[in-house]
Amino acid sequence: MTTATLVDERVARTSTLTKLLKRPEIGALVAAIAIFTFFAVTTDVFATPSGASTWLRGASTIGIMAVAVALLMIGGEFDLSAGAMTGFTGLVVGVLTTEYGLNIWVAILVSLVLALAVGFINGLLVMKTGLPSFIVTLGTFFVLQGIDLAGTKALIGQVAIQGMSNVPHYDQAKKLFGSSITVDGGLVYASIFWWLGVTAVATWVLLRTRTGNWIFSVGGAQTAARQIGVPVMKTKIGLFMTTAGAGWLVGMLLLFTTSTVQSNTGVGQEFIFIICAVVGGCLMTGGYGSAIGAAFGALIYGMVNQGIVYSGWDNNWLKAFLGVMLLGAVLLNEWVRKRAETAG
């Protein structure tokens, strides 16, 4: 007589492939390697230190925002005001220092407080009204854009801040936000180190802290999370403030790298942040995603954006690529998620 052996599925061995498929960022990693290889082979300058410094710089500022947006998306919400926030915070510092003579470090602190206040208001409105965050933050986007344009023009008579390099203590702030070092002929900007730091901290929070568990919970099942004691309002307001804080950081990086800021800085990049997060494995429905994946998504965007230039193609192809990348990422993420759930 043959005795059937029962295997407890909780202790069943999991294949390496299944473990990889369960990682949200695996698709973005593979795509990043493929894109790097393609442009490195087809262009002469892409993989050189000087060439890489250009696309890494572009990817870094996008990446900081993409990581913050990814956290918010994992928590089940969106922020369409994130792009306008980068210009808003830079303009605040520029106006306060060049027109009103405020100490540059005080101006930087004021801009951070204002950014966090806007993030707090966004989160509070979403939680108190029950309105979709898409609508609430779209309204905030237009408010910030109006302030950036009309407000700046009313205060200083123009829509751009210039001459920041003449502000006292500018060089000190530039060392923190806009400096660079030369490595083998290529420049490594401070924004790249900020990007790596933000990604590392976000990953640690998501995977190693109670707050990370709360973020996944409120995004995957908000009602159930509230029933088991997760502070839903606190968590979501914190996520909106995190996105606003990231907008402030990127605003400072752009301001002190170029010493100028335009009223339209960051406008139109909101969907790029979301695309990078989705490419990195975040689901549009929340509850699933990765900060590292969002960083890879931004890296892909940076490489393609500059790779098209190095290849001599029409820049408008970038828009087509973004559309294909978004659709492909959504389909791939869904397939990977289902494969991971069913694979043994």
C-alpha cells in the first residue's frame, strides 16, 4: 500500500525564479540593463564618464520624486502637485533672498515648512472629504502654478529668479545641494548622492519598520487596516508630506545647481514621476511596490532621455517611449504579480 505524503504548503520550497518574480523591481532592473546595453553599444559617448554624468544627473532629481511618489502610490494615493512643488519651493527661496534680503538658510527652512504645510493640507483634505487624491492634488497643482506665475510676477515683476550666486552664503548652500566632484573626467553631482540616500531610507522604512507595514496596509486594504488599529489618517497625511518634502529637496537641488529657477520649473513632470513608479513595480491600485523599483524607473527615464540625444534621434520620440513604457510596465507588473501568486 502506498502512503501519500502530505506537504504543508507553508514550508514548501520556493524556487529562485519565484522569489525573483515576487520582487516588484525585477522588471525595471532587467529593462534598465537592456536599455543601458543598447545605448552603450549604439553610441560612443553614452557609457563614458562624461556621458553617464549627464543622464545620471537627470535621473537623480526625477528619481528622488519617483521614490516619494512610489511610497504614496503604495499607500493608495496620488499627488499631481509634486512637479509644481519643485518650482514653488525654489521660487520661495529665490524671492526671499534676492528681493527681501532674508538669510539663505532661513529662506530654505521657510520653503521647507511651506512645502510640508501644503502636503499636510493635501492629506487632510483627502482624508476628511473622501475625495480622490487625484482631484485634490490637481487643484493644488493649479494653485501652486498660479502662485508661481502670477504671485512671482506681482512681487518681482518677472517670472524667473536670477542672480542667486550673488546672495550671501550661497556657496555654503551650493556645497550641500549643488556641488559636484570629478571622477575619471565625469562629474558626479550632489543630487546623485541625495537620490541614493533617499532610496535607501525609503527602502528601509518600507521593509524594516512598522511604518512600512502601515503604508502597505492602508494601500492594500484601508478599511481592514483601520479595523486592526493602523493609524490610517496619520499614515496617509505623512505620505503626502513626504512627497511635498521630496519636492522641496528637488527644488533646492535644481536651484543651487543652476543658480536660477523658472516659474514653470517642474510643471508637467507629475506624470513622469508616476510612470517611473509604475515601471518600478507599483500597482495603480496601491498596496504593492518598491522604492528601489521607482529608482530604477527613473534611471530608465534618464538613460532614454539622454540616449535619444546621443543617438541623434528626434527628441519627440521620448513621449512615445514613455507611453509604451507605461503600458508595458502595467501589463508586465500584472503578469509578474499573478505569476508570483500562482508559482510554487
